[in-house]
Amino acid sequence: MAFNSGDSVLVLDEDLSGVVKNIKGSTVSIETDDGFLLDFQANELILKDKKESIASEIFSNSNIDAVVSEKEIPKRKNQPKVRSKDRYEPTMEVDLHINQLVNSTRSMSNHDMLTLQLDTAKRKLEFAINKRIQKIVFIHGVGEGVLKMELEYLFGRYQNLKFYDANYQKYGLGATEVYIYQN
């Protein structure tokens, strides 16, 4: 592109503009609006008037009424895509760690803590059955396995559910997933 001294130019890929001061081969020196002299290659510059004419060409074909009517047309809302893997994720998690259930365990014995954890598990399981929630994960931790055994005994008393270890990648060994059969 041929530039002449005094042309107003814009720099491509940068937020700079200025006036052409000197041309040496393909190097063009411009003076920015701040008064700095900078050198650019000719292919990095564009005439200011040309850019404004391109913008006016783009927007001159638009009619404001057409734009407004286009925006008023209701568009179909896209349903969020649910991956098949996520469809089978448990919908309810219950953390049975004692520090999640009470603020302080200072005056509680091990039996009291276990009883509280089992009562919470039973209450949440009944809630899930009543609200027709199909999957529930009980996070019990690894520990010595006492709570896990007691939970298995509790779940064994129900006819309409099956239980198994939860997703190892997500929970490790310290969680049991319960699937509740719905009538």
C-alpha cells in the first residue's frame, strides 16, 4: 500500500494511530497522537479514512427496524446437554463424618458418635425414599470400618434398595452408594 507523508494511519493488531512522517522502502515512520516516532512495516498499517469507509459500508446495509424485528423473534432455548456418564451420577450426598454433624465431640463417647451417625443415615435414607430420590451416597470415611459395617447392616433391613461401594475415583474407599428401587 502506498503511503504519503501526512496520511493518517492506524496500526493493525495494536491500539495505535498516527500521522506518516517518513517513508524508507517498506518501513514507515509515524508520529503517534502522544508525539512518539515509531517505525512499522507498510503491511502493518492501514489508512484511517479507508478503515472508516469499510466500517460505514458494513453498517450502511443495516436497517434499524430489521434489527429490532430480528431481536423480537423468540429463539428456541437449548436444553443443557447431559452426558450419559453424568446422568448416572448420584443426586444426593450425605457426609457422615462426625465433624460435619456436630460442632464439638468433647462430651461424646464413641458409641454416642456412632449412634448419631447411624440416626442421620437412617433419617436421610427415609427422606430419599419419601422424595423418590433414586441414588444417594453416604460418605463414611475409611477408618476402622465400624460405621461401614453398621451402615451395611442398616441397608440390609430394606427390601427396595441395593448398596455398593461408590465411585472410587471420586470418593475413594470411604463411601457407599445406595440405589433405591422405585415402584
